[in-house]
Amino acid sequence: MSPVAVFRLFLGLAIVVAVVFLLVARSTQRVREVDYKAAGQARKVFFFTLTGVLTAFLGITLPRMPYPREGVIPDRVVHVVGKQFAFAISETPIETDAQWEEVTSFAPPVRIPVGSLVEFRVTSFDVNHGFSVYSPQGQLLAQTQAMPGYVNRLRLRLNEPGRYTVLCLEFCGSAHHRMRGVFFVE
Amino acid sequence: MADQVVVSPVWSGVEQQRWRRLTATWMLVMLLLFPVLLLLGAFMRIVQANWLPTLLPEWFYAVMTLHGLGMVGTWFVGAMAAVSYVLTQYVRPSRAISWGTLAATVLGVLLLLVTTLVGRFGVGWYFLYPLPFYPAGVWPNWATWMFLFSLAILGVGWTVWAVDLLRAIARSYSLRVALAWHYIRGRTEPEVPPAVLITTVSLISALAGFLAAVIILVLSVLEWAGTGFTNDALLMKNLIFFFGHVLVNITMYLGVVLVYDVLPRYSARPWKTNRMVAIAWNTVLFLVLFAYFHHLYMDFVQPQWVQVLGQVASYFISVPAAVVTIFSALVLVYGASMRWTLSSILMYLGVMGWAIGGVAAVIDSTIAVNLRFHNTLWVPAHFHTYYLMGVVLMLLGFAAHFGQEVSQQSENGRLTKIITALFVIGGYGFLLMFYLGGAHSVPRRYAVYPQEVLQGVDYARIALGFIALLFLGVVLYLWETGRRCLLAFRTSP
């Protein structure tokens, strides 16, 4: 489901909630006794409906978790290291500050074959950063945290060629909004 | 042993007056801080709208830190003070401790003001480790120390306050009774008011959260004092989000205490504890400890079963809230001989905001959705919904009720309608811009939007129009309620 579709779903549910509250508020214009038995029945229906819907959504969405599955081998591995305030992105491991400087200053952008399954191995040399991949149209496709001392593995299959931007999605200091990286799919 | 309730002696008139003065003081502090902090939020949207292009971004982040910490702290202490006042019907908390906490809070806030506005300390309200130790040349060392010190002062004050309220409850009810476990077993005696039950649940959770905060502070100081000790970033993240999640949620629950206690007075119908209410709030006590995992979905190294547990807990914690509290609030009002005043309207709208914010939060707590919503504007969208349009309205409703009760001044019905309209249109319009930003991939916590997400600038500009309406509503509200609280302060010895 696209984020805009999720927004529409939310908007629809929010309007339903607001209408229910409005109708209940308007009901006070005509005072009446509450039929607690009927209210109890309605509550039961609400309970089972809500629990059922939530369980169904769990069933639908949990298999779509983005975490890497063992046994599936990616076509490419790309190493990413965040550091205030840039992402070093390279097909060779980045293990030192000097290598990070070299990649961010001189290395050409990584190029990934279209349609290949790529695994980004993401870490940080200082604070927490958020490694997020934006499509050539500026849509957020996926993300994972860049955390000091840990490597998060994000797998993506990018079927559209073009320039992909990496923005930082975890607040990391005074130039957080300028922290970025880039790679190409072709 | 049979469960017993030790009924507290009725307060003397002088004691009541003293509680009113104390509560009026807390309400005035809350009502003074609210518009100031709201303007700080407006300042952030002005910067994001590119209307202050020469401003250094570190000022944006320092203000962001102050706005977040200020709002979270203000509504927590406001809720604690209001709930303490409500609980004096049943138990006897210490006034001295509440005054002491007020002093600690004022001192902590002053230190935070210096830390952020002089020291330019900008780490966000939950100060994610190890950012406080990586200033990137912006804030000096003393600012980090002062920040940790101010948190320690606030933490000690708030913990003592929470412990004292629990002590007062435990003195009249045993904790087992206060948690209404006998209702779950089918007994209704001794009677436990919902305010006592929910406050007990909230404060036990609060103490767990404060314990996490103490561990964070100790570990941070250990590392920063040059002992050679280095913290584990994932452990610190878990601790920080546990603390933050619990603090925000219990503030919400304390707001709900006020609704349970005050709204029935306007609908002329009782709202009592029963088996279902007892089960619901005990379930919340359990699930709130695990729901925080949803803040760490994007930390892929966290064990997968923990991530699944986070989604399950986040989904099902909404069931007791919706089926018991929100549904019961609707039954309470449906067809009632309702007295619609500023207080009852705001409380009712607060429950609605809690429900709508809850829908947005449940959506975001879906791992597959969070992949594209995490740390976008969807996050401030949903937490501002159940804060600004939820607990804040509940608390403003309580302050209006309190001011009215003490001052006995009649309400201006026309002004009430105008304030309500401004709050609803300004508040939800402001939120809509956040939601649209989130749906269109705009990151949160950006002082300046880069080319890829320039739509964020337009959303910020439109949001400012709605903020202006909201602010006007707040000013009118302060005129109506603030002066009544001031009168309550002056007329209580």
C-alpha cells in the first residue's frame, strides 16, 4: 500500500470517528435513558469487530516485514557508513575514518544494475543516522537506521533506473538536513 | 484477609482551600507555558516555511529541543497536578511534596532554557545516545552537563511526586485493591473509583519509565566522565524509547483520569469501575511495557520476535482504550441531559482526539507501513493528534472546570463556541499538514527542506495559517479560564 493510500485509509477512519462523536453529541438535544443492555451488546460487537480487524491486519502485514530472510542471497552488497554529516556509499567495505573520507570526497557514485536484489549494510561511525532511499521522483522507498557498533541489512529490489537520493531520517545534529548520499540504478 | 479501604477523613475547609491554591498555581504555570511553547512550535514551522532564510539551523534544533521537552514536561506535570487534586476526594497526598516538585520543575525548566537558548544544545527531546556527546562544534561541554543535571532535577522531583501519590493510594487502598483485581474476580466491594485505578496503573508504569531514565543518566555520566566505559547504542536506544514512550502514554492516561472524574458531572450519569474497566486497565499496565518496541522497527538488528511483539502489543493496546474507555465515554454522553460548557466540550473533544490519534498511531505501528513512515512528518502528526487534540484538550477542560468551580463565575457561551471552533479548525488544519507531509515522504526534524522534499515548505506555510487560528483560540481560552484560575489563586489562602 502506498503512503498516500494509507493516508486516505486514515482519513476515512478519522472521519468515521468524528461523525460518531458528532452524532452522539447531537443526541443530547433529546434526553433519553440509556439502554445499558443494548449498549453492552453493541460493545461486544465492537470488541469482536475491532479484534478481528486488527488480527486480520496482523496476518496480512507481518509476512511483509522488511527484515532480510536467511537463505536468500542478494545480487549485490553495498556498504554504507553514516557520519556527521554525510553517507559514504561503496561496494567495498569502509572500516576507517580515512576510507570514509576518501569515499565521500573522491569515489564516484555506486551504480546498481536495474532489477537486482541489493543488500545495503548500514552502520555509523558516530551517532545514530537514518539511511533512507528516495526514488528519482522523491518518494521514500525504504529505510533503516545507521547505528554505531551495529550493521543493519536493508534489502531492496530497484526496478526503475535513475538517480536515487539518500537522506538522513534520524536527527543527528546541526546539519542533519544537509546529510545525504547518492547512487544510481541503471 | 478481606480487602479493606481506609476512608480518608474529610478535608477541613482550610485544607481544601490550600489544595485549591496549590492546584491553581500548577494550572497557572501550565497555562503560562502553553502559549509560549506553542509559539516556539510556530517558530519552527516559520523556519521550515523558509521565512527566516538567514537563521542558523542550530537555533531551529535548539528551539525544537526546548519545544519538545517543554511540551512533554508541561503536560505531564499539569496532568499530575490535576489528578492529585481529583484524588484528594479519596486519598491524602502530600501538599509539601507537590510544592517541592513545583520548585524542582521551575528550576529544571530554567536550566533547560539556559541550556538550549544560551548553550544552543539541540538534541531533540529524547536526546538519543550518543548525540549529546557529538556537538559538531555547536554546543559547549557545559551545556551537556547542565542538560543532564536539569534532567536529574526533574527526574528526582517527578519520581518523588509519583511515589507519594502511590503511597497515598496504598494507604487507603492496598495496591491490589487499587488495581481492582477483586473486580476481575467478580466482586465489587470495596468500591474503587476509576480515578484511583487508572492513576495506580499510570504511576506504576511511570516509575518503570523513570527507572529507565535513571539508568540512562548513570550510563551517560559513566561514559562521559572519561572512565573508558562505552555504552551499547542499541541498549541505550531501547532504554530511551521505553522511557519516552511510557512518559508520553501515562500523561495521556492521567488525562483520561480527569475525563472519568469530571465528564460524569456534566452528563449527570455515573461512571464507575466494573469488571470490564478493571480488565482493560490491567491489560494496559501489561501491554504498555512492550508497545515501545515500535520505535525501534527500523533497527533491523533488534531480534525479529521483539519487532513482532511490538506490533502485536501496539495493536492490542488500542482495544481496551477503544472498547472500554472511548465507548463508555460515548455511552455516558449519548442522550444525556448534558451540560455543554467549555470544560465538558473540551474533554469530549479530547476523547475524540485520542481516538483519531490512536488510529494514526496503530497505522504507524505496522512494521510494513513504518518502513515508509518512520521519522517522516507522520510521526509528529499522530503524536500531536493525541497530545494537542487529546490530552491537552482534556487538561484545558479540567482547568476550565476547576476555574469555574472555584471562582463560581458564569461562562460566556458565545466565547465558548468561538474557542471551540478555533481549536477544532486550527488544530486539525495544523495536523492535516503534518499528515500530508508524512504521506508525501517529508522528513521530520528538518530545519531546511532539500530539493527532493520541497513540498514540505508549502505544508509549513499553510500550517502557519491554522496555527494562527489555534493561537487565537488559546488567547481567548486564557482570557476565559486563566483569569478564573488567577482568581482561584488569589481567593485561596
